[in-house]
Amino acid sequence: MNASESMVEFRVEDMSCGHCVDTITKAIKAADPNAAVEINLQAHVVRVESELAAEDISAAIVDAGYTPVAAPPDTW
């Protein structure tokens, strides 16, 4: 992670299947092609390392049709 990147986590309770994971990943990657996206479907947690602000990542997830809630660190 470089100095301008940060790690953010969101709980996305309405993420329930592999299609949801793919849709969220594609939405985040469309906003920042260099983002590192990790998703734990069972825990409903999306972890993103990106140069984008947390609000921009959240907006990308909302635009994909999901409801992200900022998660405290280490909810993985």
C-alpha cells in the first residue's frame, strides 16, 4: 500500500451470493481499476485498498445496488 492508499471496510448485509460479490467487485474496479478488493461473503464484509475516499467506494457499492455500512477495522 503506498502513501496515498488506504484500507476501508464495509459491512454489506444484502450481499448474499457469488453474483453479488462479482457485481460489487466490478463496481469498485470501475471506480478505481487499481483497487485491491477482498470480499468475505459469509461475514458480509468488503475490504478495499484504494486511493479513493471511503465515500467514493461506498457510492460505487450503492450504485451497484447494495447497502454498505462502514465497518470497524478487523471485522474480517
